[in-house]
Amino acid sequence: MRFPRDRRITSRRLFQRVRHQGKSFAGHYLVLGVLRDETLADPIRIGYITTRRLGNAVTRNRVRRRLRGILQRTGERLKPGFCLVLVARNRAADASSEALEKEWKWLAHRAGLFIGESQKPPRSREEGKTRSQPEG
């Protein structure tokens, strides 16, 4: 799934709205900001934040490219109607693409962004355990 410019968050106002009104999910390499937006015309909008603390321009661009590639591979499974902000932490500069993708999937799962997640019935603690009935 490709994310053209009109599906990316580019305005400071929307970045701040997602950061202040939405929920945040933090990991070792990334912080995911999620804001539900029912009025959104696009399925989802996404923005990337890579600060100078991450490294020089080459490093920041490499991290952004990796994140865009990850979203292209997994974006079709995302529920519509969300604004997302991905903030790369300092450790993301040294992380492999596999580690970044694994963390993205974990954060998206925690945020409930993947299609079909909420349709699964919640699993109880008792399920899967078999108790033997006392004889007699």
C-alpha cells in the first residue's frame, strides 16, 4: 500500500492534535501516536517524526525510508479512520529493519489498528485449561 502525499500528515497542527488528543504507545525504537478520526476521507493518514537527535540527515532519511517501507508492507491490514504519528527514538538509528518492523507490528497490535483484531472474542483465563472431575 502506497502512501501518497495527501495521505501523509504534513501540518504541524495535525501532528500536535494527534500527540495531545490521541493515545501513545511506546517501544524501544518507536513511539506510536494514534487518533481516531471518523471524518477522515482517507483510510488512514500517517506522519513521521525523526529529530536531529537521531543523527545526521542521512541517518534520519534512512530511518524514514525504512518506516515508509514497513508501512507499505503492512498498511493494507490497517483499519480505516485513524491518524498515526510514528516518532523514531534514538535507538532506531542503529536498529535493523526487521527489529523496526517487529516493533511496529507490536505497537499497532497494542493500539488495535489491524483489521480483524477486535472481532476475535476475548480469551478467558479458564479457556484452554482442562480440569479433571473428581471421581466418585
